[in-house]
Amino acid sequence: MAQKIFIDPVTRIEGHAKITIQLDDAGEVEDAHFHVTQLRGFEKFCEGRPFHEMPSLMARICGICPVSHLIASAKACDALLAVHVPPTAANLRRILNLAQIAQSHALSFFYLSSPDLLLGMDADPEKRNLFGVAQMHPQLARDGVRLRQIGQQIIEILGGKRIHPAWVVPGGVSEPLSAEKRAKILAMLPDGIEISLRTLDWFKGIIGGYTEEIRAFAALRTMFLGLTNEDNQLEMYDGFLRLIDADGNIVADELQPENYEQFIVEKVESWSYLKSPFYKPLGYPAGVYRVGPLARLNLVKTCGTPRADEALAYFRTLDSQSSFHYHYARLIEILYCFEKIDELLHTPDILSDRVRAHAEPNSEQGIGLSEAPRGTLIHDYQIDRNGLITRANLVIATGHNNYAMDRSVLEVAKRFVKGAQVTEGMLNRVEAVIRTFDPCLSCSTHAVGQMPLQIQLLAPDGELVEEMRR
């Protein structure tokens, strides 16, 4: 008879979520959903606050990627001031954001996903964790810790602290880079590049053991959205948006971030607190797209740094639609981040003391966009004559991927879950497709609407005594 399988909570992700899998009478998967069950509502918390507080306030949305929110928020405040940020300040912001992306990607790959990749999807869950990785492959575990450390230390050197640095401010940054700090950062980069290259080689060696997962994780075909620039290169801070279809054809190009409301709309579903953005001209769900490392590498010609471009050549041989390859794309971006930081630290004016533009508010609306580890991040603020926030809209990177994550759960469940003999390994694969996206749920849940509420009262022996539903 028909039954429902619950995976609650989804493990090794940031935030709280569950998965429901509905089986039919024959034990085949009929439907499945990815439910984001938490709501934080930062958009409402912001109302009434002075706009200049927003970067520091927005950094508190997330302890994993505070810099991403700091950057996008500061750019929105730059627009409220209607100023041009000094070039040195823009480059220093870029370095901070690249360090953030590198450390966050390392967390995702080594801490959250490497247990599946190293130990296998069917491994004993008591061993399929970071401790199991450290036991079986201690060098890989040390490499993951070191990559995170390098990224976090760069953030600390620049911003004063690793979590919620207050260095990025409206108009630029609060203080220039010293020669001593520059030397400290440069000294760490060779280690980060070496580890990145070693991990890329290791991953290429094990990817052949996951052909079934690669095929199943590619069952959903979507468009891709992300930043690029005039040189058609990987871009994390500035530039314009590009949208391509599942075959790599450009759907829309040179989309300006400040006009995002003309082409991005957010859909609210009853089964999640996480919104589902889509490309407005194509409607929902035809206009659904993915963002993040996989999207960014699919829509550009080159990364723009030599070693990352060499790694990109192998990436081009892979199935560009398979979410499994978010992992390889993430490793390429770590390498790119360290190479790009080195390049930026060698720009002639990087030690300039001109790092902030000062002004009073000159615009009622400010929109800031940058690439976060998980994809395109948009902050949109409106203020009154006193500079107080009257409205804030945050289109979070993980939100862009919501529909794709939900439907990927269904496709993977159809491929691996059989009701007559459900195993832990089957269910782990359903979770694993979510981990490829590396969702950050606590900073992405701002939906308005209702979500089904289910409360069960169980007796000591586990028997259901009473059940309430909203």
C-alpha cells in the first residue's frame, strides 16, 4: 500500500530542511519534495534601521558566508549614496569576497560532501563523516582544514575578524591595506594553490566510480544564471548577468543588476519557506534556472587565471547539466580564487590610501549584486528622506536553486528509491543531490505565505495518539 518516507533532518547541510518521498501502491516513487522548514525574515527586521547599518546587520544573516552579504549590502548602499567606489577599495572588496568563496567551498567539499565521495554513498553512516575521512585519508582531511584556514585568515587580516568583519562600509572599505598585511596574504597563497591542484587531481581519479549518480543528478535540465564581464571571464564582484539555456545557448545577455526586477520574479510554494525565483519572460517553471559554481563555469569562456583555465578544460568534457559536477566546479573556483587574489595584490595601487567615497544619500533605492559561494546574491533597499530603510528585498543565492533542488530530489528518488527494499544508501543519494548545491538555508528563507504544519503526539511505545495538521 502507498506510504511516505521522511528524511528529517537533511544532514550535512547548513540550516534546517526535510525531504518527503511519496510511494504509490507498487512501491514506486510518485512524488517528492524538499521542504525548507525554517523562517528568519531578515527583510522585515531591517525596516526602520539607518541604511548605513545595513552591511554589518546583513552580515549577521549567516555565519558561514557573512562576507557575501556584507559585499552585496555595501554595494546597495553605494547606490543609495550614488558614489563611485575608489578602484583600490573595489579590489580590496574583491579579495575579501574571493577569500570567502574559497573557504566556503572548502567547507562544502571537504567537510560536507567528501565523506560520500571518499567512503561511498553506501558506507556506514557512523563512519561516513569527517572523522571517517580523517581516518581513511588523513592528507585529504588536513588539506580541507588548511584551505578553510587560508581563506579565513585572509578575511581576518583584511577585515579584523573572521566572522562578521566590519571593514566593508558604504562607499568602500574603512582602512587601506598595509604592506605587512599584503605580504602575509601573499605568503599563504602558494600553499592554497598547491592543495587545490592536488585535490583536483584526486577528484578526477575517483569520479569514474559515480557514473550512476552523475546520470541521475543530470535528470533535471535547466538554464543557468550568473555574472560575467566584457572579457567573457569568471566574475565574482561586478559586471553583468548572463542567462544560458541547457544547451549553452545565450537566452539573455548583459542584464544589468539594477534592473533585476524586470526579469526575475520570486514564486512562493506552499511546501517551503524558501522562494523560487525564475526568469520572468519565460514564466514558471519554464523560466527556472540554476546558479553557483556549475552555472558560473558553464556561462563563461574562461576563468581568467592560468591554472584554473587548465582545470576548466577537463570540466568541459563533463556533463554540464549534472549537479554532481558542482563539486568539480567548486574545486576549480577555489583555485581561481587564490590565483585571482595573487593577481589583485600585485596591482600597482593596491596599497593606496584612497579607499572610501563619502556622501549623503542621493537616491531612494539602492541595489547591490555580487556572486556568493552558492550563486548570485541581490540586496535591494529603499529608504526615506531620513535614510531609514522602508523596504528590503533579498534574493538569496540558495533561493535561485530552490526549484532545481526540489525537482532533483524527485528525479534522484525515482532512480534509487524502491519501496520494497529501502536502504540507507538509497536515501543518502537523495540527500547527496541537495549537498551538491551546498544550500545555505538560514540566510535564504524569507517567504510570505503558509506552509503545511504537522504535529504528532506519540505514546512511549511509538504509537500515534493524536495528529494535528494546518
